[in-house]
Amino acid sequence: MIDLGLIRDVLSWAAFLTGGAFVLTGSIGMVRFPDFFTRMHAAGVTDTAGAELILIGMALQAPNWITVVKLGFVGAFLFFTSPVATHAIAHAAWVVGLKPMLGPELEREDAE
């Protein structure tokens, strides 16, 4: 017989580990990328995906449906607000005059 508890545990751990890998990748990107806009991209994309996967893992381990619903609301909130916040911060940087690095500037950055 198939143990549904074991399948749920394996799926939740897969979601936790994949979400953690996304968050770790985003944090490495924040350190390694050369300019503000590429760092914002690394943070915005990977944090949203990582947080959603971690919430899915938590929902799989939830003891009751009300907890799953609450986690769903948190996930929906993050899904809509995180990209909007990232865009707002990047737009504010653009408005005050911060420009992305382009070809020759990136080559100088690598040489330093």
C-alpha cells in the first residue's frame, strides 16, 4: 500500500529544498552581480519563487485546512506584492538618474 504521509513528506521536503536553493541563489546574485538593476532582478525573481515554494512545503505539512488557507493568502500576497515592490524600487532608482551598466562599463568592472 502507498503511504500518503511519506509522499507528502517527500514533496514538502522537495519544495523546501528547492525554495531554499532559489533564495540562496538570489543572495549569491545580490553579492556577485555588478550593478543595482541586475541585483534587483536577482533578488526579485528568486525571492518570489523561493518564498512560494517554501510556503507550498509548509502547506503540505499543515495540520488542518485553515492553516493551508492562511498560507495560501500569504502566498497570494507575496506573489502580487513582491514583483510590484521590486519594480517600484527599480523605477525610483531610474527616476533619480541611476542607469544600468552597459557593455564597456561591464568590461571595466570585470578588470578591477
